[in-house]
Amino acid sequence: MPKTRIYITYPEKLIKEPVIYNVGQKFKVVTNIRSATVSSGIGVIGLELDGEQSEITKAVQYIKDLGIKVKPIEQDVME
Amino acid sequence: MSITKTKSYTLGLRCRECLKEYPIQPHHVCEDCFGPLEAVYDYAAIKKVLTREKILSRKHTMWRYQELLPLDQDPTVGLEVGYTPFYRSRRLAQTLGLKELYIKNDAVNFPTLSFKDRVVAVALSKAKEFGMNIVACASTGNLANSLAANAAQAGLESYIFIPADLEQGKVLGTLVFGSHVIGIRGNYDEVNRLCSEIADKYGWAFVNINIRPFYGEGSKTYTYEILEQLGWRAPQHVVVPMAGGSLITKVKKAIKEFYDLGLTEDASTKMHGAQAEGCGPIVHAVIAGNDLFKPEKPNTIAKSLAIGNPADGYYAIKAIKESGGWAATATDEEIVEAMKLLATTEGIFTETAGGVTLAALKKLIQSGHIPPDESVVLSITGNGLKTQEALVGKVGVPELIDAKLSEFDRIYKKP
Ligand SMILES: Cc1ncc(COP(=O)(O)O)c(C=O)c1O
Ligand SMILES: [Zn+2]
């Protein structure tokens, strides 16, 4: 099963929310935080999601719907 | 593949964040922390062989600094790339009120008229070392042209992914080299994600993904040339266009390497970054005093710089701050004005990215970040012939006359 590796970028108002905990509760995915940086109201977390592709897709959509940006760890590769 | 086995000075790859070490392989992120991997060199050994005399004795190409590039063998692709013109500006300097302005002109880089030929030359040479015969990239312009042309010359099969709605002119300039060009329907994020997935699945040499640690190093040669052409001196300021933010971090690295190797005596250059106002995540972070940037949705005529979520954005912000430099954006109008200014004062037709850089330089002079009596290098990295649509209707039209002397007499206004 391929693991999905993403960066999620939080706006200030969501920094205190237990987003990743909630993702693990609501969907059948294993969340694994690889890096976390917070600076002046922006939070960036490197996250690995493991599980069935359909569950990962739902989890990613849930994160996006909260207003959090989800990007592949390569970021923009179209240059 | 080259049969000459030269000594390699590349020791391996290392994570920029957690410093975990990796062997030399087509791999770009740290398995532990997702940090970018970077080539590590044996500088002590390089210092013994790479002298000014050695460099001066070599051909005028980017490979005169070969020891500082991450190849294990002699290069096999892009052998004629680099060593582009660098000269002191008179007319533009006067217009801007600068005492000492220099222009580094990669608008005439070989073979595809942008600084991307430098990164592609290293990436494809490395791909051949790895025994990878299919090369690929995702690009809307300069990178596509360069990969296609250099792959053609090297006899490598190439796949180039573009957004489905890219203008005909740009597509043509890539198709002509015989590449497989694939248009992807979907929004920007979807296109990016698919490219990451393809790179992962097919194991091709995706130059700006799995070959990125090697690819990026090629742009150091832009700065090595500046330092050499300035008489083994570092300028006080350099203004650099930013998209993914890689070039500016390599400006910093190149300046430090030359200093550490004793090739220059100073490394205190202030690095200033330039982006379009309609896509300026790095500049906006610098100005706001943030270490992290917020991804943006691009809306600018400077398409070659329109990267809303720059892979090296974090390091670009850091490089600018640590050097004591600053950053500025340019609106579409300011970009066009600056393209015309460079053309009419220096005879250089640069693309929109060059317009962004010159417009930013003007602002940095106005804001006092670049004092008029200090030495400045303006980075011109791409050619205007590729982005002509940006100037349509903005540079006037020819006057029309019948083929009669009286007609010409009528319109000719004595100076
Ligand atoms: C002409 C030109 N200048 C500058 C850049 C910026 O380079 P980077 O992505 O390394 O910041 C690019 C492309 O990305 C470009 O095409
Ligand atoms: Zn790491």
C-alpha cells in the first residue's frame, strides 16, 4: 500500500485545532508527523498517511475542507 | 557514457534539515523528515586542485568549475552551455543613478536562451551516469525548451508535461526537438500532484523531482561566472528573479564556496529577490518578516516565475535574510516598463522574468536597500523572444509609407 506524503499549511486560526488527531479518529488512516514548523501565524506540517487509498483520499479532502492547504512534498514541480 | 573516469569530489547526499546522509542516487527527499537532499563535496580535495589558473586554462563553458558540480565522470550533456556575457552597464546605470552596475546575461545562454540550460546540463549528465535513458520534466516554458533540446542532442528520450491550455508558441518550441509532449487537463495543484506521482511510479529521470539535488547545483555556475568575470570579486549586491527559489539559494552557495576555496576574498554580497506582485510568496514573506511563506495562486504575465508554492521558498527567505538583502515585487505594468527600459538602454531583449528583476532593482534603489554608490549585479536569466505576447500593443507599430522619397520626407522629423 503506497503511503501518501504531504505538507499541510495551516492558517493562524486553525493552529490550535487537533486536526491530525481528528483525522486519525474519523478515518482508517495512520498519521505520522515527520516535521513541524510554526512561525508568525503559519504552521507547516510534513505528514505521512498510511492506509487504504479511499480512506486517504477522504482524509485529505477532510483536511482541505477545514481550510488547510494540502500539497505534495515536492511542492510545485511545474516550473 | 563517458569512458574518462575523472576523480569525483561528490561524497554523497545529505538532508538539509536533519543532516541524515544518503548515497548518490536519484532521490530528492529525506525519508525521515521530508527535508530536501543536497550534494556534499570534499572541499579540502577541491581546494587543492581548483585554482584560478586551472579555471582560466579551461574552455569558456560552465564546466570550467567542474569539480564543484555533482558528477562522478566528465559531463556528457550540454558541453557548450554557459560562460555568458557579463559587462558593466553605462546607459542603464546612468538612468538608475547607479555608480557600478553589471549585467549577467543568460538571455543568450546556449542552446535555449535561459539559465535553465545550466541545470539541465547537470541533470542529464547525471541521469546518464545513473544509466537512466528516459528523462522528464513538468514545465510551462524555459525548462521544457531546455530539457527537450539537450535531450535531443544527447540522444535521450524525453517526456515533457505541460498544462493542457499552454500557448501554441511555447508548445512548438518544445515539440520541434522531438520530445513527447503531454498536456494535462486539470488545475494547477492536480497537474503538480500527477507529475509527482508519475515521477514516483515510472522511475524516469524527472529532472526537477528525483534528480533535483543534482539539477539545482547547475545554477551555481551562473554565479561562479559572475565572480570570475568581475575579476574574482564578489559584488556588494545581486538582484535575482525567483520562482521555485532555487537559483537564489545557489547564488548564496556559490559565493560561499568560492570564498571558502580562496578564489575570492569576500562573501558579503547582499542577495535581493524579485517576484511578480501577482505571484510573490517569497517576497511577501520577506517583507512581512516571516520565515515561512503562504502559498499563492499565480496571476501575472511573468509565467516563468509563476510558482505559488515554491519548493525552495523557505531556504530562499533564509538566504535573503542572512545576507542582509531584501526583496521586491513588480506589477504587470512595471514588468513591461522594465523590459522596455532594458531594451532601450542596453539593447537586451529579456523575457518577463528579466522585467521583474529590473523593476525590483528600481524599487530597491528607491527604498534605500541598494545604495547608489555600491556595486550591483542585475541577473538576466531569460530571453524576450520567448514571451513576445507580453509586449503586443505596448511598443507601438511601424509607420507605413508608400515607396516614394517624398513620403519618407513627410514623416521624417529631424532630430
Ligand atoms: C527565466 C527564469 N529566471 C528565473 C527563474 C527562477 O528560478 P528558480 O525556480 O530557481 O527560482 C526561472 C524559472 O524557474 C526562469 O525561467
Ligand atoms: Zn531529514
